[in-house]
Amino acid sequence: MTPLSQWALSNEEEEKIKSLFLKELVRINVAKEMESLLKALLSESEYLMVAKRLVAFVLIDDGYTDVQISKTLHVTRATANRFRLIYQHAQEKSDVVVAIVQKVKASNALKQVLKDILFKYALPAALGKIPKRSIF
């Protein structure tokens, strides 16, 4: 992410700001409100990258390789590998993100997304026909 300022905040100030942000996120329990907040706070590319990270974690948990993930999500292999390292570290610490990935894996919405990726991008790409537009 791009730096916000060349002048850094003190560690104490950073922690206060992050704590305030987290407290407000936890209070939101309506999907539309969360979507609105995230779209206001993040650029479109940042929003998409966060979503790609979650899908990458699911693919990693399903045993996909870095090459498969990079081709499927249109990220570099280095990015896919960085996602893998982050997720493996979360698994070692038994972070809550691992439980969230399991919930996402079980959701029908994710199954539809992966199906769309497979039929709209992965299969044509395997035949040498890469779509010019987004997979969605």
C-alpha cells in the first residue's frame, strides 16, 4: 500500500488509530454497511486485493500451487507465494483467519466464484485463449 505521509506517527499514535479503527469495524454487523465503509476507506484496487487474498488463502488450503493461484487470480507468483507464507504462518499460530477460510470454503458463493474462474478463465487459458476482459 502506498505510504500516507513521509512523516511517521509515533508508535503510541499508530496504536491508538488502529485500535479506534478496529473497534469501529467490530461494531458493524450489516454487510451493506461494511461494504460501504470498505469502499470508502480503500481504493478499488486495494479492495480487490484484500478479496483476492482471502480467495488465495482458500486456494492454498485446497492445495493449489503458486503458479495456479497466480494465473487464476492474475497476481504474480511472488505475490501468490507471499500469500502462501502468510497463510502458513496463520495456520501455525492457529489464527482465526484459518477458521474463516474454512467457513468461506463451505459457502456456495465461493463455489460459484471458483466455477466462474474455471470456466471463464482457466479452461480457455489452458487452450491458449486468454480473455481480454475480467473474469466476472
